[in-house]
Amino acid sequence: MPPPQPEVAPLNFVNVLRAMLAVSDKVSDLIFSPGRPPQVELSGKLQPVVVAGLEKLTAAHTGGIAKLIINQQKGAAEILEKNGAADASFSVPGFCRFRVNVFTQRGTHAIVMRVIPFRPPTFDDFDLPQQLRQVCELKTGLVLVTGPTGSGKSSTLAAVVDLINETKHYHVITIEDPIEFLHQHKNCTVHQRELHSDTPTFALALRAALRQAPKVILVGEMRDRETIEIALEAAETGHLVLSTLHTIDASKTVDRIIGVFPKNEERAIRARLANTFRYIVSQRLVPRADGRGRIAAIEILRATSRTKQYVEQGETEGKSLIDAMEQGGLEGMQTFDSVLEKMIREGVVDKDEALSYASNSGNLQLRLVDLNDPKPKSTAAQQPPPPPKPESSLPDMFER
């Protein structure tokens, strides 16, 4: 815990938040750091916000903001002192809600506030793939949404829960750190439990949920072996379990789960995961070509006899999960690169920008080879085609 800072006359923090959110309706995060003005993240880029009296934040300013937020969260002050960082939620009734992380650096406080709308997102808000609506029809199993921090995992899961809430008559329990989107009771009864306020750990809340008769359990994040093990158990015993992991794609998600357990348990865990997973959805946010924010590129791995076999037995040359996704379009599967190719061809994203987000930029460039010819068609038509090379062809190049 940093040494106490001198008290300063606090500005109206709600007015500061209003000024920062007035920059754009697409602001994703607010950042308060000593030595810098208040900043907002907009479409993946930080920009300062002019707030009278806060042209340059001091340690006393950020300490006061941290105290204001932390004191509203049960147990958060103790966690901040012990661990140097604490999660919290903060709301301004009738205005906005935030997921907050307060942390110490160089002996001072810094604060990052993620903007959370009052209304849970829907499928139409983010133009999510329609095949993900099938998640709501599942009765049991494990559905994972993965991706780096800030890729929209929570929003996608909230959209799934909202659709279940509207179309089913279930008991839904969520376990979150902290609670983000507030789900009202619709056709479902939704109970939302917050880490530290309502339960000390994900694992304890998840184990208790098995005795609370839910049909659907949402676990904010599978952070450790115990949570993963109980989530698998819940999926095996007739529950639909939704959760997230910080992994970059579907294949790495499987490796991450397997790697949490001892080597001598690998075969058993592979078998359990193969039998319980239903979807692994991975997301990456890519800047739009028109500059109007970012769009989600979404990879979808679905449980089929083929993908279950690859999860259980491990991937080999020619028998990989990415091969299954590439060839599984009719089963609702897709890869990052196939989605990026479509976005590039439709002009939604810039080619060079999209290539930096590709899983295999070399292969994606080959798939876009027809976009690389700088010659006008009329000129090209006057030129005789080059003689074919017997030792290579375009399909062969894709196979390499």
C-alpha cells in the first residue's frame, strides 16, 4: 500500500466521468494515471480529455479517486493492500456503470475503468454470427469464449445469457468478478453473484451452484485448476456452463486447459473435455477501414465427432482443429483467417491491418493473391498468360 497522500479538494467525480464519456459513445475505457491528464480509450487508441482542474493528475488525485471507488466495495481495500490491485464495480445511477481495476505503481494509485452499458448487449448489437444462437438451445456442456483482454468476451457471453433469458424458462446463476451487465428477470430467474461481495472464490461459488438447481451457470473466468475441474463436473452433470479464458484461439484454449493438470492426468482430462465442450469461440477486435471503431473477427470451433477426436487424441499433421474448422463451414465453424478474408474482400477492414491479426498471415496473403495484381484488367488481357509451371500450382501452394 502506498504511503498516504495529502488531501486535495475533490472535484465532482461524476462531472469528470460525464466529460470523459462525452468524447464519444464508443469510449471503452477511462484511465487515470499520475502525471497524465484523464484519458479515454477509443477504438484501441488512448487520447487525453481536457477537464478543468485536472490538466495533469497528481498522486493525490488518483489516490482520492481510488479511495472513492474502493470504499464502496466490500473487502476491496484489504485486497488492494494485500495484492497491490483490486477489482471493483462502480455505478452512477441513471448514467453508467463501470468495471474497475485499481492498482499501485511507483508508490501511487492508478485506475482503469471499463465502460459497461446498463442494458445487456444483444446479438444484433454486435452482429454476432447467427450460428452462436444455437448455444441457447444446448441443455448441457461447456461453452468457452476466449480472446485477449478487451476483445469483447464478456459482451458476447452477456448476449448469450440475454437470449436465454428471453427464450427459455431457466434458473441462471452467474459468478463474476465483478458483476458487469445487470440481467433483469425476464422468462428466466437470474441470480448474479460477485466475487468477494457474495463469495470468496469462483470455485466455492461454482461448487455451491451445483446444489442451487440452475440450468445455466456462467463463470466469469476459469482461472485455476479447481475452477476448471468443477466446471467440467458441472457440464458432465447436466448443466450448461459458460465461461472465458485468456487464450488467442481455439487450439490454444484446449492446450491451456490440458496444461493446467499434471501430465499423468492428461488422457483423462482430454477425454472429459472432448465429451463436455460444445463450442469454443475466440475473438479478436480489428479496426474498421472507415475508422468507425472496431469489428469482431470470431473463430468458432464446434463439437463434432471429428473435433472431439482431435481434442481427445491430440492434434497431428493434417488432423488439426484448424483443419476441421476450415472444412467445417457447413457445420457452423469458421477460422479467424477465413473471417478476415471475407472482411477484406468486402472492404470492411484494411488488408494490411487485418493481416497483422491473422493466425497465419502468409497463408492469408496467398488466399488474397487475386487482390495483389496492380495491372488493370484491360492491360492484363492484352498480355499472354505466363506458361504454367508443372512443378507448382496455386492449390499446391495452399496445401503447403
